Amino acid sequence: MREKWLALCLKSIILFVLIMGTVLLSTVPKASGTSGPAKQEKQSIITPADLLENMSPGWNLGNTLDAVPTEGSWNNPPVREHTFDDIRDAGFKSVRIPVTWDSHIGSAPGYLIDTAWMNRVEEVTDWALEREFYVVLNIHHDSWLWISRMGNSQQETLDKLGKVWKQIAERFKNKSERLLFEIVNEPTGMNAYQMNLLNREMLNIIRSTGGNNSQRLVIVGGLEDNKDELLHSFEPPDDDRIVLTYHYYSPWDYVSNWWGRTTWGSAAEISEMEEDIKPVYEKFVREGYPVIIGEYGTLGANENHSKRLYHDTFVRLAHKYQMVPMWWDNGNDQFDRTERQWRDPVVKEIVIQAGRGVPNAIIKPADLFIKKGQNLSDQTVDIQLNGNVLTGIYQKYEPLKEGSDYTVDNAGKTVSIKESCLAKLLNGSGQPGVKAQLTFTFHKGASQVMDIILYDDPKLEKSEFTVSQSAISGDLKIPASLNGTKLATVKGVVDSTGRPVLEEVWSWTPYLNYDEDFYEKDGDLYLRERVLKYLKSDSTFTFELWPKGVETVVKVKVTP
């Protein structure tokens, strides 16, 4: 009945245009679950530069609506409306809302989406749209939960995915053009032909629903959202309203703090990053395709200077090559949504400024470690200016005095903090920890904060433990006093041979993986249960800390 009504309306409009010589925009009833009429907005062509201006910088609402099996199942509470106020106030222009639909999809043949879930997704999406964000709505962890079966059951998977997308598209078809659909996140379990087929068929289904979906920007990518797949196996659908995407977590060992790699930022590494990004520009952006880098960022406990340099370099390169970067945030690494605070305000501001095309200065070191009991001396801070000019150094709101507290040399690229200034900042305190923060301000870009840290050798409550392989339950807690030092990485070797304790997994390195194998919590050190279960004989774990060269050793005896 509804289809017949739409057909009659269309014929009437065409007739009226022929008679009057004018173009009328039709009014389409809003989809089920919404209220009131929605006017279909005419949309215009958006170039890569337009999209960059409108959407950069972007942010991900990760580990929330995409949590498995449902919102709130992972490390974040259900999203609240004020989160979008916080993200807008921080300076972001776009929000990616990952959604996992799996546990809310009914059985075949209809694959009906639960009404309450559809309403919730729409509510959250509307909160973002009402704040003038550009919004990316997608199908997220369904990629590995069931879409990955496409390699073995192509038609069944396409049928299910098509029916799911048809329902989503129908519900959202009259939303603003600021809403973008992303067909699938990090697709896997299929070949390149099937991936390209999936993109084309889902795009056709979205377009067929009408409303603003006939011209809505739809995001498509290659296998696993991998840059190389995008370059070499992806075939753009024949559609002039598509946006391409890929994700960037490279080099993975640094980004994740795996295998002992704790720093980044050499000239070769920066050049390698540009060599990764530039080919996408040359093949697609230069030819008119907008590109969104849907996820990027560091995931581990990275050293502060290299973390700042990494984010600044990547976002500036994305901007240089007219791609929209969207920062991945799982709620643990970036923004604390409960406390409504940024865990690293400096990196956040670097992302904001670089995402607007504003270069940031970067200081080194970001953490100035001073050993307890050592004689104080002047300390050198190197500044990568990137076209900036240092305008001052502050301790809280008090400016340091150039000449007596610090001097500037090398065309503003080197600052020397005077011994007398450091003595005042340390204030004779013998307790290790952060004793002061110095804020370096510049005429543009993000300010840089340097922690002045008094440290001493770390102490362990005990350094030898016994683990029974038949009774392992939970992670091993190693009570510690880190005394101002910071955990960097851990290596583990089998005592009798020196082989890596995880040689069955990573045979080439003794280093473990941050979070997956080890972590620090409330000043204590931990080895994960999975590491303990790998141990076949007595092992030694070396916890390497910042400042570089400081370490502490734990021996684990293994019994049956």
C-alpha cells in the first residue's frame, strides 16, 4: 500500500514539473519509531577538502554501542547525552558511532532488529546530530561475529546483511546529510571479490530506500579496513556519493606496546608513516574520492614524548593529504566518560590542533626524571618547533623568568632549565613522584606540559614467587613501590636456557605484550594469568621502567 502511494506521489510530482517548469521537493513520512514529519534535504557534492573541513578532527565512541553482547557489557557505562557536549567542547567536529547489531537481530528469514535497540541507536545518533556533529553510523563487530562466514556461505550472509542494512537505512533515511553510513567495520573471512560484491550490494540496498539515502554519503573500504587492501584489491562501487576508509595502527608493536617497543619518532619512522599515507592520496584522494581514516591512535602505556610526536605527525599527515582522521577511544585510553576528564589533555589538544591543520611544537623530554639524592644541574629541553615560537614557560599560573629560571638558545629550539629553578620546584621534598609541572606555551598549537619527577630505585615487597600449574587462578600481583618510576615493558626468559617464556607464541623475542601479558595498577605490577599458564619451568621476568635503564627483577618458580 505504501509503495503504491509513493508511486502516485512520484507521478504527480513529475506531471507538475512538466506543467509548471519548477522543481518541488517531496515530503516523506518519517520512519517507524520516530515522531513528526521530516523534510528531505537536498544534498550537494562534497569534495575531499570539504569533508576534511567539516569533519576533522573526529572521535570514536568506542566500546559502547559496539560492546558484545550489548551496550554496557564492556568497560563503559551506557552513553549519556552530555558525553557529546564534552566531545564538542573539546573541539571535535565528527563522531563515529560503532554499533554491534548481532545480539539484537532476530532469526531468519526476516532478521528483524529489536525495536528497543533500534530506538536506542537512533536516540544516541540524534544526540550527536543535534550538536551539529557529522556522524558515522556503522555495523561493527558483526564483522567477525557472523559476516566473516561469507567465505563459506556467501548468499546467506549477503541476505542477512542486506535485510539488516535495509532496516537501518529505512529508519534513518530522513536524517540530515551530516549522517554517514559505514557498511562494515574491518571485514574479514572473505576474499577480495566477495568484499567488493558486498560493498556494491549493500550500497544498492541503502540507495533503494529513498529519502536522503539516495544521496547520502556511504563509507566503503577493503578487507579488514587495511590500507594495502584498499590500494590493491578494493574496487570502488560506481557511485559518486561514496567515501573510502581504512584504519591505521602502525607500527603495531609501538602502537600497542608489544614486543618491547616503547618509543617512536626517528626520521626513518616518520618517513615510513608518510610513505604509508601518501599512496592513498595519489590513487584515490587526488582522483576525487574523499577518504576517512576511521580509526588510529596508540593503545598502550606509551612514553609521553613519543606518544605526542606520533599523534601530531599522523594527524598532520592526514590533514596534509586531505583525509579525515577519527581518533579511536575505547573509554580506557583517551576520555574518561564517567569523570568527564581527558586522561592526557596534551595529546587531546595536539589531536585537535593538528586536525585543524595547525602545527604543534613538541618538547623532549616530556617527563624530566631527577634521581633522589643526585646533585642538581641545569637540564636541557629540546623543542621541535614546527614553525612555532615559544611564548613562555609557566609553573601553574606563575611565569618562569627567562634568564634566571631558564635560557633559550639555538633559535628557540633548546631551553635550559636552571639548577636554581629546579631546586625551587623540588622544594626539598624527599618523597618520590611528580613534584611540579611546567607548561610551555607557543603562539599557536597545543601547549606542552613537562612533569618534573623525583624518582628512586623501585622496591618490591617480594621478588620470588611460586606458581602451581594445577592451581593457577587469576593474575599474579607483585606488590611494589615504584618510587616515581613508570612501567615501560617486561621481558621474560626461562632460567635454564634463556629462551623466551612465550616462545610458543613469539619465538623471536623475550618481550611480553602490554595489557595482554602485563600491566600496572595502583602502583603494583601484574603478570597475566595467560603468561603463568605458559610457564613450563622456573622463569625470570625483568620489569623495565622509565627513566631508561631502571629495572627490577622477579623470579617465578613453577611447580606441578
